[in-house]
Amino acid sequence: MLTRIFLLVTFVFALFASPGQAQAQQQRQFIRDAEVENTIRTFGAPIFQAAGLDPAAIRILLIMDPTLNAFVAGGQNIFFHTGLIIRSENPGQLIGVMAHETGHIAGGHLIRNADAMSNASTEAILGMLLGAAAGAVSKRGEAAGAIMGGTQDVAMRSLLAFSRSQEQQADQMAMRFLDDTQESAKGLLEFFEILGDQEILVSARQDPYVRTHPLTRDRVAFVREHVEASPYTNQPWPPEWVEMHRRIRAKLYAFVEPPIKTLLRYKDTDTSIEARYARAIALYRRPDLEGALAAINSLIKERPKDPYFWELKGQMLFENARVAESVEPYKTAVSLLPNSALLRLGLGQSEIESENPALLSDAANNLTIAVHLEPDDRFAWQQLAIAFGRDGNEGMASYALAEAALLGGKLSEASFHANKAEELLPKQGAIWLRIQDIKQQASQVRAAKEKERKWW
């Protein structure tokens, strides 16, 4: 989560740099946060359904970057820069951008671009991009080290760039989706107006959205005409959506900006939920644990059924070496939002590191649910292996380590642990079949790599 900010990977991510700028790029980070992801998914679900897409199949991924950008890649994956979320002024602007990006997915633009890019190493680039976003590291932010070189960055920039005709088609589809859901398109127009005249700026000063999504006067005029004619232009957003949007803006700001900036922006005189939330995070990061706990306890007292407030309290305690005390807040968060893989992962790790043997079985249960919900989360599999291992279940620990190794591309390790699990576990059932799949997949990938080496 981003309350316990999950740094999935730190690497050079020069998606939109020119070749000369690639080496000068700052490090970028993928992040995970249950509240931010769930809020964006809530906003997007009606749009996805209107586009004929399964909302559960859409992946929402967050990149810590202050610039305005969102893009789709590798199928049904929508990436958001934190800068876009923080600088958006209302839910409609995020929804408008989402409707446009959904238009690219529904229009098959990614497939057409990939077909047209025989020299772009599309599969390798997207594999690195999505692989980086799939795993998670510990609550203490120990970063994995995957590096993307300048040549791949240039190819990625090309891969994510759409033609003007595709942009126009995505706009048209976005307008249709918004009308079908009886939502206002004014947010997308406002977003275009925020971008303003950026097309005339030199590349280094442009927000990357302009460089990957050519913004023309014709496109802006089309959206404006639709807004003027649509019967849903002045349709208000649900009040709960407005608050949800304010909360994720405040939360992201408090996590990515220095605490002093957050406390200046969200002053003590501001008694709104989002301001108090931001101040609690800023105090926790300062660090002022007692002040932070007082702030989050005040919010919990007012809203005892909010899972994200309980989650933040658990994180505060965990990361300040009060691990045993962190278990109950995480348990409460999970009880309120049981289908969140990130909350289950947080609880499972807290139970493991509490060093209470009586909690290991529950930790394994929570982590098993987490990997069922998100089977490509390597860190969750690693934690599950620890829970099983400390609880004396060596066979299941080996199986979990095999899954983690396979996700990490460590084929020899995957085969070793799969063979060990095969020896220790019953020779029947779903787990045994999955072990055979791991062995076969590792063997096939190894053979393909060997063939590629011989070819070169």
C-alpha cells in the first residue's frame, strides 16, 4: 500500500527521454496502495463495462512521477503517474483520462502498434515493465534493482506513442463510454485545458502525456463540442466519489512530498477528512509517532469502519518496531476489506515478524489468500514461504519458494524448490499439478534461452 508505501522496484525508467536524456533520468518507482488502486478502479468500472471489458481484468499500476501522464501497455494495463492524480482537480478529470485510455484498449491500438514495431523488442520491453510492477518489496522499502537501458527506453517511448488518428478514435470512444454511463465529459476537456499549449514547448519541458498522446486543436474542439451538446455535462459526481478523490490526492501528496510541505498545504485549521489524513501521514514520516497515532486514532474514532485508517495505523506501528501492536489494526483492516491482497499481505507479514508462533498459521492463511488474489506477486510468495517454513511445513515452503523463483526468472532455483516440494508433498491434488507446471515452464524457458544463445 502507499500507507506503508510499497516500493515495487527502483530503476531507471526513461520512458519519454530522448537518447541524450536517457542517462540523466532520475530513478522512478512503482508503488502499490490499496486505497488509491481501489478508488481508481471504482471510478473506472462503469467505463470498462461500457467498453465491453471485464473490470476485474484491468490492472491499475502507479508510477511515482510528478509529471502528468497515463498510458496503457501490455494489454489491459493502465499506468498512472502520481503527478496526474495529485494535480487532478475532481473525479471527472481522472475519469475522462481513464475513458480515453480505455478507448485505446477497446480500439486495439496496442496490438496494431506492436504489429508495426518489429524492431522494438516489444515483448521484452513489456515483460520488463510489467514484471517490475508485479513484485513487491518489504515494508521497509528495500528496493529490487532492475535497470532499463537507454536503448529500451527509446523503444518504449515509441511503443507507447499513438498516432493522431488513434487519438481521435480514442476520444470518440471515450465520449461514447461517458454518455453510456451518463457521466460528464467535462473532466477530459478540463484535462486538455490543463495541458494547454504544451505542444509548442521543447520536448524536455513537456509533460509526457503530450508526447505520447498528440494533442491537436481538432481533438480539443471535438471534445468541447461534445461537452456543449451532451445532456450529462452538468451531471454531478456522487459525493462519496468526490471525497474518495480528495483523499487519494491528499494521501499521495503526503507520501511523496516532504512532511513540511504537507503540513503547510494541509494546515491545522483545515478539519476536512483528507487534511487530517494528510497530516497524520506527514507526522508519521517526520517522524512524530505519538502525534501521528493521535491523528489517525481521531480519524478511526470518527470512522471506525474505514479499513484504510486501520491499515495506516498498522503501518505506523510496524515501521516503528512495535510489530506486535500492529497486528490488531491490520486484522481490523482485513476484516473490513477481506478481498484486498495488499491488506492480507500487510497482515501476514506483521504476523510473521511479531515472532509469535501462534500467529504463523493465520499468517500462512492470509498470505495464501493474497497470492490467490494476486498470483504474480513475488514478494507475497516469499512471505508465504517464510510463514510455512517457520510453522514447520517444509513442503509448502518449498512450493512457495518455487513460485517466487519462477516469477523472478531464477529458473534453476525454481526447479530445485519444485523438486524438493514434489518429494515432500502428496503426489496428487492441485498443488502437485502446479508443481509439475513450474518444472515444465522452467525447463521450457531454459531451453528457449539456450536456443537463443546458440543462435547469437
